[in-house]
Amino acid sequence: MITGLKAGYQESYNINNQLNAILKSLKGKTKQLRHLKEKYGLEFLLMVVIQVENSEPPAMYLQKDIIDFASLIQAEIHFYLYI
């Protein structure tokens, strides 16, 4: 059972790089995730934690495939910004 996936701390100027790595590991599992959600009353969350260094924030937008995936599994998306 998947309880959490993490990209870990990575220096990047585009949050989609890390999100795509997570989505790649979940590719093809949408149906199973939806089944588990219904069967066990699970909730899914994509949490993006951003640590801004040297006043250089990353690009903060979501690519369509990330939005589509979150919608398919009915996931919430949260952003945390540390400056």
C-alpha cells in the first residue's frame, strides 16, 4: 500500500520537474488508486513544498497532465512556500 511518495529536497527552478517524477512512478495506477480511494475512504494530496533561496522563486504553475492526474484521482493540491 502506498502511504506516501516523496521527491525529497531537490534544487529546481520548476516544480513540474519533481511532480513529473512522482507521476511517473504512479503512471498506469489511476484505476487502482481510485478503487482504493472508494474502498477505504482514502484522500489523496499532492503537496508541493518550496524553499526559496537567494530570492529566486521557482516557476510555480502546474502542467496540464498534472492537473488531469489530480482530477482523475480526486486529489487536492497544496503549496507551502518558505522564504
